[in-house]
Amino acid sequence: MQLRMALAGNPNAGKTTLFNQLTGARQHVGNYPGITVEYKEGFLRHAGTAITLVDLPGTYSMTAYSAEELVARDYLVNERPQVVINIVDASNLERNLYLTCQLLELGVPLVIALNMVDVAKSRGIEIKADILATLLRVPVVPIIARSGFGTKELLEACIATAREESTWDPRDLSYGEDLDTTINELVALIGTAGLMSDLYPPRYTAIKYLENDDQILVKGRQSDPDTAKKLEGIVSLSTEHCQRTLDVYPEAIIADHRYGYIKSILRQGVVSHAFDTDRLYTSDKIDKVLTNRLVGPLVMLLILFTLYSFTFTWSEAPVAWLEALFARLSDLIDGLLPDGLFKSMLISGVIDGVGGVLGFVPLIMFMFFGIAVLEDSGYLARVAFMMDRVFRIFGLHGSSVMPFIVSGGIAGGCAVPGVMATRTLRSPKERMATLLTVPFMNCGAKLPVLALLIGAFFSDNKARYMFLFTMLAWVVALLAAKLLRSTVLRGAPTPFVMELPPYRFPTLRGLFIHTWERTYQYIKKAGTVILGISVLLWALMTFPGLSVEEQAVFQGQREQLLNASQPAAAPVTVEGERKAAEVDPEEDMDASLGLRLAVIDNAEQEAALRNSLAGRFGTALESVSRLAGFDWRTNIALVGGFAAKEVIVSTLGTAYSMGEVSLEEAEPLTRRLQKDPNWNRVVAVAALVFIMFYAPCFVTVVCIARESSWKWAFFSMTFNTFMAFAMAVGVYQVGMFFNLG
Amino acid sequence: MALINLRLMAKQQTGTIKTVRVGGEMGLRIREMGLVPGTEITIQGRAPLNDPVALRVMGGTLTLRNNEADYIMVEVADPPQPPRKECC
């Protein structure tokens, strides 16, 4: 037998835990057809039945506020799963049954999984599952999702329900005399017109009309404009009537009656309290400290800082291993293949690009693990609670704090996991604003650039300037969020009605599944697009190469140098000579020869870079970028910085042709910049401001696109670049005017 | 008994919701979480900057911003002191 089931329930009711418990590792993430909303699907077998279980997003009601919730609701009516498991929290039954009421009204074949009976018991609450089942007329199975207790019985109840019920059985709840009359009127109209009757029971549609449900209203207008108009007329009359006589909205009456119905059921011996319910639960005791006005914020800083250092220190070694691995791979290819375009593309395009992405993987894994701990334990909701007042000023949400910190709120984060961490935000507009502003933070890749320029021009006060630039990132990010929220993302703040779930020990299994799921998505999705962009950037900085004549000039210089230094030696190849020079650094003669050869090599690279598309682009932009004090060399470095911000340092090194410039020893470049007439303190600050705030690196851009859409990804690239440029021009012009350079 | 705004309730004060006067999305969100007339609530605490507020409702804890709490009127014992556990 084949069975399709869906899992619905409130957030924090243990839905994900049950899903993992039932399906184990046999899950995969799919996309709903045509839209980017994802859903999780798992597979299991029970007593000869192959079951596909779909995990619907957690909701408190059938009212859909986000695209995700809308899709979940549509799934029930479009796909018609044979059984819907409604998981409810036994220790918080009254509120959990609100969703159950609506599922009953929709008429889906329902099985209730009464979760956390152990927690309820420890709080002195006992639920009589059999009485509840009789009153609701659906099977109720007590379970403990964490331990797997009761899941066998649950599956058996599901299979039995699927065997019995083939038609939907919508329940009628009474909404009081006034509304019932209206509902009957609406139902009659819907019935005769057959409005959406293939999808919803007429009474359900009628109630959604009274609740002013946007989606249903739009659907109704599309499928039958005349009937829809009549229905809306009746609803507005009724709304007016309710407001005039009772001074309430119809949706308020509906909610009141649903809770009334729940209360009447629970009163019939379903719940018994063994002891006083007002007793302080452990969770509340913890909250007394963790959300305390004075201690709370301090503990929060400590916890966030711990997460931060955990992520970045523990991932350091694996990141280094991966880097070493890719470096060895490069060396291997370097040795195996002859010099040429293909090799250059493999090394600089493919390996550097994909390696750059995979290099982030350990970091992302640790970060997601840390966040999963905070999320699953219930602490993240407390952070949102404490930070909301501050973030609201800028049109954001308390939950925005996490992505900001991960992205580099304490200098040295990474915007990629930061962008992905915005998933914990449930309010769409606040989430978009957070998503678009987290790349302003000083991520780890911007640090070498900061270190280079601060070291070169403000070496006396390094720490102070570092701190200043970190603060500047926060100020700009928050102000930019405010700007976005009052322009392109304008809209009233999403209500903060949020649950503070009781503290729980996260299960290891849950943590691992959470972490792996998100990491894998990153590898799979980011990997493919990034490979393409990386090769493209390589091509931009390679083509068109130097002409044969130009190459000959540099080759001539090299040979001249070799001939001059070793007149008597047997003829050797240039390559062999350079190797000899490296191997034998003690001999002054050879060392200086190697250095001089390197200078020629660099001059050639500089010429090639200037001649490349990226170089031409940089040169062409010089007339504009002069406004901010950037010359063509800086421009090329900034173009390269789109690949990854740390590339800025090495590209500047190539462009200023000052020998090998590695991230660790940027010293020679520092001195070169200090001496260069194009550079001074004002230019340095303008460049820093630009680098901190211009287009995010392409890995981040791809992630933004994945988390929202390509439209927003392009928006972020152009908006950030223009804003950063405006700021850099401001800094440069004002600075030069006051002659601060 | 006195009718006061939820915003004005003191920490640990208990009361019964009388009216929730807001429609639209905000109204739906508030109500679906169980904040409907007849529900008993206790103020559990406030965030460091006095906003949002945390409430104990039906065995769970909810948070609400002050400007959202403004829509909710609560009947509390008079005078507004934390009620002692001596009644009924």
C-alpha cells in the first residue's frame, strides 16, 4: 500500500523532532512546482505500507501570512494527502487545538499526535487521550517525539484512518447566531455557484470570506467574479452590522468561538491538573536570569561571543586543511599540465573558485551547528525578545541580531552564513531588509584589506581604527536597513506576537540533521552557479592577453638579464635558471638575480592585467573613480574583490607589481602604497569605506539570490555599489577639501 | 475589578482579557495565539528596554510589543496588586 501523509502543527510543538524520528535520514528537500518555497519530504515503511511524509511549515492557524505558509495550506487542498498528522503540545493543549479546529473545519482526514505527554505530566497536567478522541471524533495518540514513544501506534492509527476514510468530512463549528446566519447565506450562494467547491468545503470558504482572507478573496474573484462580488457584499454588510451592534470584527467573533469550543471540550474531563498550574516551571526560573533586565543582556553578549569564537576558532583548522588540499591540487595540476590557458583556467578559475566556496563549508557547518543549538534550545527567541526594541527603530526585528553578528558584527564573520541565518526570521519584509544589509558587516575576508590600509596609513592607532570601522559597519548597515524599510521595503512592522518556547535540551540527532541539511544545500546550490561566475571572472582578468610583440619584449629583458649575469655558463632555460635561483638563496648573486627576474615577471603581469577586460574596465572607470581618489590599479583590485574580498590585496599587489604579495606579509605593498603619490590617508579611508560597503562577494550574491531572488541579488549589487561610491566620494572630496591627506 | 490597558499592567500582575480591538493581520495574529476575551494572562516580564512584554497565557509564554498590547484591555483585581492566592 502507498500512503501520502502530511505533518502539520504549531511551531515548537515538536514537529521537526517527530518528522526526524519517523523518517530518520530518508528525507530530501524539494521545491513546490513553479515557486522557490521548499518543503521537506521523508520516506518510511510501516507494516508493509510505504509512506511518504511531507513536513509542512509550523503555523498557529490556517491563516497564511507568508508565501511559505500559503503553500503549506495549498498543499493540503491541492495534493489531498490521505492522512494529516496534527501534532499538538500536550503541555499547551488549548492553544495548539486552535489549528486543529481549522483542520477539522477543512475536513482533512486527521490523526492527532499528542506530543510531550511526559513534559505535561511533570507539570502536573494529565490529558485523557480517549476522551479527547471521542469528543473530537478523531484518533488521538499520545507520543513522546524525542524518544519515539508511541510512534508505532501513531502510524497504525494513520494507516487505519487512511483505510476507512476516503472522503473529507468537514465539521461545522457554531459561530453564534449573528454569524451563523451570515455563514448559511454565504454557504447557500457558494453551493449553488459551486465556487471553488473542488478545493474547499463551502462552509470553510464562507468562513475564510468572513476572515477577509486575501488569497481566498483573490481566488474567488478569479474563478467566478459575479458570485465573489455578491459574497463580498454580504460580508461587508455583516462586518458593518457586527461593528455597529457588538463593536467587534467578524474575525474576532470567529476566534472567540473557536477558543470557546476548545474550552468546552477541555472542560469535559480531558485535562486534569494534579497540582497548581501557576507553579514556576524550570524554564521560567531560567528566564528569570537569562531575560533579566540587567543580567540578561550581559549573558546574551557572552553567549553570542562564545558562539562566535566557537565557530571561527574551531573551523579554522578544517578550513586550513581544505585550503591546503586545494593548494596541493593546484600544484598537482601545475606539475602535470603544460603552461597555457587551460591550466590557468583550471587553477585560477575552477580550483580557486570552487575551492573558495568549499573552503567556507567547515565554517558554515560550525555556524549552523551553533545556531541550531541556540534555536533548538529556545534561546534564540529570547535574543529576539531582548533586542527587538533596538532593531525595531531601524525597521528590523529582534531576530535580525543573529545574522548581523554572524556576518561580522564582531569583525571577522562571514556574510554567507549570515545571509543563510536570516531564515530564522519569520516576517518577510524585516527578513529582506536584514538579508540585504548583513553584507555591510566586516567579514573575515575584508580584514586583510582593513589591516593593509590601516597598517599603511594609520599605523599608530591600529586598534582604535579597527574598532571605529567595525562600529561604522554597524551604523551604516542599520541606517541602510532603515532606508530600505522606508523605501523599497516599506510597510508596517510585522506583529511581534511570538512564542517564547520552554527551554529544552536539543537532541544531537536533530542538531546533526539541521546542520547537515543546511550545509548540503549550500554546497549543492552555491557550488554550481559559483563555478560559472568564477570562470567568468578569470576570463575577465585574463583576456585578451598580451600580444606576441609585447611578450617578446619581456622575454627579451629576461634573457638580457640572464646573459649579463652568467656570461660563461652553459645555455640554460629561463625556467631552470629561476628554479636554481630559488633553491640557492645564500648566494647573493643568484638571489638578486631571482629578485630582478621576479620584477620583470611582475611587470609583465601588470601589463597583462591592464590589458585584460577587467583592466580596461578599470582604466575606463578611472575618470569616474577619480572622484573618490581611486586610480586604475585600485579599480582592477576592486573588480577582483567581487570574487572574494581578500583578492583585493593580492590584485593590488599585482597591479603595483611589487613582488609576491601574500596575505600574511603585505609589508612591501604597505610601503609601496605609502610612497605612491596617488595614495594618502584620505584615499585610504575612501577606499576602506568603498570596500566595506560595495557589492558583496559573488558567493554572498548567489546566496542572496537563493534566499530571495536574482532580482534582489542584482539590487544588492547595484544599490551597495552606488551607496558605497557616494560615501567614498564624500569622504574623498571633504577630506581633500580640508587637506587632511 | 478594574479595566486597564495591558501596557499598564505591572510585572506578575494577573488579569482576564476583556476586549481585543484590532482587525486585520495584527488582530488575526494576536487572536490565533490565544489572546481572546476570557483568557487569563499574567505579566511575566519585560525586555531590558521595557518593550516588548512577555505574558504567560494558557501554559505558554508569548511576547508582545507595547504598541500591540495597546489594543488589549484587561480586567484586573482592584487595587492593581499581585493577587494573593487566597480566593476560591
